[in-house]
Amino acid sequence: MAINVKLDDMLYTRRMSLTELSERVGITLANLSVLKTGKARAIRFSTLDAICDVLQCQPGDILEFRPGEARDRDRTDTGREPNAA
């Protein structure tokens, strides 16, 4: 996927554990782990908003677009993601 998730970097910078972020944001540790490892195929704006609020950062601090990387999305994809964090 052309989107790289840099949540680990921001957690390190803020000296915060994934568990602490999970508790402060109100999102399960499992869902944040899926996001952190780059396995999430989507993220809700409300989730992104909550993460950025807690980490005091901008969305671009945790999400990065890498031009030229292969997209793994099927052309018939509806855009509805069952595993949105």
C-alpha cells in the first residue's frame, strides 16, 4: 500500500505506550495494533482525530504517502472497509 503508518515513531517521540494511547483514545488495543503495524485498510476520521488530539500531532505526522508503491486494492473494491480502526 502507498500509505505508510508512522504511529510507532510518534509514540516513541511522545514516550507513550500503545496501551496508554488505547486507554486515552478509547480504542481497543487490537485495533490500534492493526493500525500501527500497517495492516489496517482504512481509518475513520474520528479515530484519526482522537489519536491526533491525544498525541498533539497532525495527521501527516502519523500517515505518509509513498508515491510509486504498489497499491493492493482491487478495482472492484467498494471502498467499504470492514476492518476500519
